[in-house]
Amino acid sequence: MMLTRRGLLRLGGALGAACLAGCGDRQRWHALDIAGTLPPLQFQMTRARDQRLVSERDYRGQIVALYFGYTFCPDLCPTTLANLASVLQGMGNEAQRVAVLFVTVDPERDTLPVLASYVRDFAPEIDGLRGTPDQLTALARRYRVAFSVTPRTNDRPYEVDHSSAIYVFDGARSARLLVASLSTSAPDLEGTRSDLARLAHEQAPSGILAWLRDAV
Amino acid sequence: MSERALPRSPLPTGRVSRSALAYGAIGLAGFALFTVSQFRPALMPLWGPFEFSWWEYLAAALATYWYACGLASAKDRPSLWRQAGFFVGLLLIYGSLQTHFDYAAQHLFALNRAQQILVHDLGPFLLALSAPATTIATGTPGWVRACAGSRAARAVLDLLARPVVASLLFVGVFYFWLIPPIHFHAMLDARLYEVMNASMVLDGLLFWLMVLDPRPQPPARWSIATRAGMAFGVMTPQTLLGAVVTLAPRELYPSYTLCGRLFPIDAMTDQHLGGLVSWIPPLLITAAAVLILLWRVMRNSDTAHPDIQRSAR
């Protein structure tokens, strides 16, 4: 009886390992895998660097890292952007396939020139985006982002709350990863770099499906 | 549902144009909300939907309209208290899903819990307490009643409206959406989020309409003792869940941290609060149901509301 039970345990272990190996040919991501939850990238905003109205179509085929913040942000945003910049630097030439979109949640104070000069200081791959209240609300709602701006009153400083994660989309506009560590004191720079590089190496979907997707 | 020979509405034909007008107004108002929500979301006032849902809007609007029609043509109207119970219950459900409270509930676990308890417990509890079946049935167009009375609808109801099944669903649906990976998905995926809300409302209605059915047993299918047993039976799992979430030593629901909280409070504080919200109010509501049933037994339940017929929900 004992032997049988042990045998069963072993069999179970072997089966479990086989399953893990089977599922494991899709090796794990360093960031949080959110494939299939959030909708594909879609937005319309004004790009700070050339003051043009841009949308997801302007970033077709690129890996997009979407991040919400504001230029007066005391700690979270500069930390995150500086970490992102060093991730991009570590990617070498592959960084050209990555676009970082920094969306301001405080368009009142973040005018286009302010925004453009702010992101330029971090890395050339970072684009500052500024939307009308409607454009910003639609984008934040689409990606379940919390943001609120509380203008200064006599007894309270100007306060802006916003999400801390980076939303990563693949070359086919699908939402793939949530990177949470870059605003913390223990940023996973190497993990983020390898995740972005892996996405950049993925075969872009081709054929009629990809065509349909782009047409929509 | 197939088209069938429809029983004629009891409403006089002069009302037809008025009801067409009402349906038109409901449709137009829905379209206006949809348009603003879709294209000018920043203009939407706080009482308007953060994310417009045709299902949630139409269910609330039609229930209101049909109940109002029922009130207008009923021979003996339900008491003002019961009318108030209906409208307040409906308003709680609609208001927690289709106003900007929904934005707050998406971004704070404690408020998400409050929202889910409003749509699963308090709202349906008040609706059921108002025993709206007769009034709604009077105001409902014939073809809807035919659908609700069809063999398929009856078969589904026969299956679900059993004490054990309804109690297991009542606890199970609430538990299911709190399984951490499922909660995470539901909070990110807007489609799943809508499924979650709809399942909570329907499940709450099923349970509370059964438990609080005001009729004595011959027309009602289950005795008051059985129904008091249902309410009593769900208290232990409710307590257990509340305790597990409140006392969990680590963060179970990270979506709120990742997408940002409504205001900067600590993740664990939020989770403790959310656990308490899932623990105490549902328990109080269930206890209130048990007390109401006991009270009905004590004042000889067969004199209660002779006007109420079999609830068709």
C-alpha cells in the first residue's frame, strides 16, 4: 500500500513536471503578463515634440510602453523615466523598436513646450503626449488608470494621483505586460530589458488577420 | 425566444401611443448617455455613467417604467413603504453601477466591495422586500410576460430556485469573483467586469426574492422555516470570507496598486477595510432577513399581503 502510494506520488510528480515543462515552452515574463485582459492600444493625443495630433497608427509595429505622469511629479515619474531610459540604453540598437509614451495627467500645467523639454532630458525614445480632457479621460478609462488632479487650496498643496505601472503593448498593439517595479527602490532593469527585447523579437503577425487588425 | 401568438395587453389601446412615447424617450435618453460617455467623457456629470452599459441602463429604465405602469393601473396599490423599497433598491443598484461611483469602485478595493454588496445584497434585498412581482407583471407588455412564463424560462427557474442551489450560488458567486486571479482579470477586462456585475445582481435577486417572498407556503414553494434556514445557512460562509480577506497577511488584489488608487492609502489598509466591508454589512443584512422571517411567523404569516401572487422572477 505504502509503495503504491509512493508510486502514485511519483507519477503525480512526473506528470506535474511534464505539464510545467509543456507550459514552460512559453517561458515566464519578468513583468506581469496581462495578455487578453486589456484592449489593444488606441488613443488620440497631441505629441509634445512636434505638436502633432498622433494616434496608435503612428507607432505601428513598435513596442509601446505607456506611462501616465506629470512633469511636476516629485519622485515617482522621474524615477520611472530614468529607469526606463537606462533600460533603453541597455538595449542598444533594439531600443529603436521601442516607443515610450509619457501621457500627462495634468494638462493644465504641462503645456506642450514644458512636456517636450521634460521628456527630452531622459531619452530620445520618450514622447510626451498631452490630451484634451476628453482624450485623457477616454485613455485612462480604457486602461483602468486612476488619476485625479486637486488644485491647490489655502491649506493643501497641489496634488496629483496617478497609476504607477507601465503598460506595454506589442508590435500588433495588443496589451501584453504591466511593469510595476521601475518606480520602486528595487527596479528590475535587467528583467524589463529582456522582456522588451523578447517582445521586439516576436514575429509580427502577418497575413490577412494582421491586415484586418490594422484596418480596424 | 421564438415569436408566439402574443396575449393582448390589458392596457386600453389609447395607451399604446403613450407607451411608444415612453419607449422612445428611454431609447433617446440611453443614446444621449451613450454618446456623451463615448465621445465627450469629460463632460459627463458625476451622476452619469463612467462606462455606459446598455444592459444595465435598459434593465433599470424598463423595470422603472413597467413598475410605474403597474402602479398606475393597479386596483390596490402597494403601500408607500413598499414602493419606496422598490425605487430605493433599484436606485442603489443602478447608482452604484452607472454613475461615477463606479470609477471610485474601480480604484479602491474597499469601495469595490461596497459596490458589490450594494448590487448583491442591499439593493436586491430592498427590491425583494417590496414584493414587486404583481405590480411589475401588471405593467409589463404581454410579450415580455409570455417570455417570462415560457417553458424555457420556467425550466431555468425550477432548476435555480431551490433552497440548496440558490444558497450555494449566493455564496459561490460572491466567492468566485474574489478569487485573486479572477478578481484581477475582472478589474482589468471591461467585458468581464460587466459580466461580474450582472451575475452579482441576478444572483442577489434570485436569493432575496426567494428568501423574502411574502406569501405563505401554499402559493410560495418553500416554507418560511426553509427560507429562514437559507438566510441562516449563508451566514457562516459570509463570516469566513470576511475574516479571510480582512486578516490576510499579504496583498491579495494587486490591480488597485497597479492601476492606481482613488487616493493614496496603503494597500493593506485598503484590503483590511474591504475585508470588513465584505464581512459586517452582508452579515447584518442576512440577520435582518432572518428577523423579518421570524417576525412574519410570529404574526401569523397567512394574513400577509393577500394581494401578492406568485413571484415570476
